[in-house]
Amino acid sequence: MNGQISEDGTAVLTIALDSVDTKVDLRNVRMRFLFFETFLHPQAVITTHLDPAVLQDLPNLRRKEVTLPFSLSLHGVKAELSAPVIISLLSNDRINVATVKPIPILMKDFGLEGGKVKLEEAAGVTITPLAIVSLNLTFDRTTPGSAAPLTAPVVAASAALEAEGNFDRAACIGRFEILSRTGSINFAPSAAKLEPSSTALLDSLYDIVSRCPDLVIEIGGHTDSQGKAAWNLGLSEQRANAVSDYLLGKGIPETRMKVAGYGETQPLVSNDTAQNRAKNRRIEFSVVN
């Protein structure tokens, strides 16, 4: 997390969503890939403007409550919100900004309901479509005694961000299962051409496969039941091959990938609605040795 208040009162707080920490490794991975989709939207950004006129009496009061309008950019959506905050002048070079009460954030306002459904299916739980957020931030002047911008120190999230180096077998298997649920590998209709929107997730897949060097993975293609079964079988294999070719082009050896096409034979749900058919059109990843 990184924040800064500029001399004109513009304040920006940037939160790296990959730093989400639930204290459980694979739960963190689910949050990143299924809910926040950090391969597409890596940050949440809060922006506001502090009016000098409103804060001119802060040196005397030392502590003041103000209602602060702000914008929140999250998951590709920007919304205008406001919240009461307490601004405390701790010293000439340090201030504290804290929310008076938790701020409710509705998932539907930021296009996160689809991620909620994916999380519920992956974990077998029911999730309330509302987040309650509190902030308590301390800003230090960049150069004490000067008029330079006030900066919040970067807070490292070493427990939550992906560790460097290779994953163990259990971590690899868990990650492949989660990647299979994203629904973010897309193809042109009735074709095996990868859509450009798939690149971000495929690059994340490449990183994970690279860090599971002792494992061979199966790339399995699946379709819905629309059309002839033989056509769907061939299309599913072609789509799995397209993913394999992408990873091969990034440097993953062909010997580490097995391609399989299952057509319409292994549906996740019935093919009775457009939404269900979309779920059945998918690429799945699994470990074969």
C-alpha cells in the first residue's frame, strides 16, 4: 500500500490487490484469480482532494472531523463516494487520517458479483455481497520541516504476495485447479483462435507452470453441447492445443504438456441456459504425474 498527499492537497492511495492476506495460501490465490482478477486489475486506487480552507484551523484544533468525498477505482470501475474521517495533526511533519466508521462497499457496484459466484463454487460457501472497509493511515512529510508532499510509507505484504522460487506439489495442484475456474481464457466463436483478452491470464499460467518444473500438466479443452458431438470434440482439442502452443512459445517444453479434448462429455452443469453453456466452455489444467 502506498499513499501520497501532494502540496495542492491531492491525495492518492494505491493498494496492490495481490497483497490480499487471508492467512491461507490457496484462499489468497482464489481471491486474486477468481475474485479481484488481479491479472487484469492489479490495483485499487483511492483519490481525493483535501481543501486547505477546511483544514486551516487544524494546527490549533489538532484533530478535526471532515466529510471527505473520494473516488474509488476497483476492478475496472470508478465510483464516487464519501466518508467522514478524523484528521489528526500529530506533529508538524506527521498526520493521521482515520475513518470514523466502516465504509460499506457493494460488490455489484464494482462488477465483482461474478467473482463472488466463482469463490462460492470453489470454496463451497455463501458470501455476503458487501465489504466493510476501515482505514487508519499515518503520513510522514518526505523532508521534515519542508513543504514537500506527505507520503505514507509502503507497507510490505510478504506473507500474502507470491513467494519467489518454485512451488511444492500441493501448491501447484491447487493453483491449477483455481486457474481452471477463472473463465478468462477466451476464443473466437466456434474457433480455436485465442482472444487478446486471454493473454493476461495465460502469462500468469506460464509463471506458475515455470515454478512447478517437475510436473507434467494436462491442458483439457471442454465445450457445451451446441452443435454435433464430433465437431465439439475436435474444437475442444484445437483450443487446448492453442493454449499449449502459447505456453510453448513462452518457453515451456512440449514434454511438460499433455493436450486433451473432451468435447461436451464432461459438463460442469446442464446445458439448458446460455449462462450454463458458458461455464461448460472452458480450459482446465491438472497434474498428470
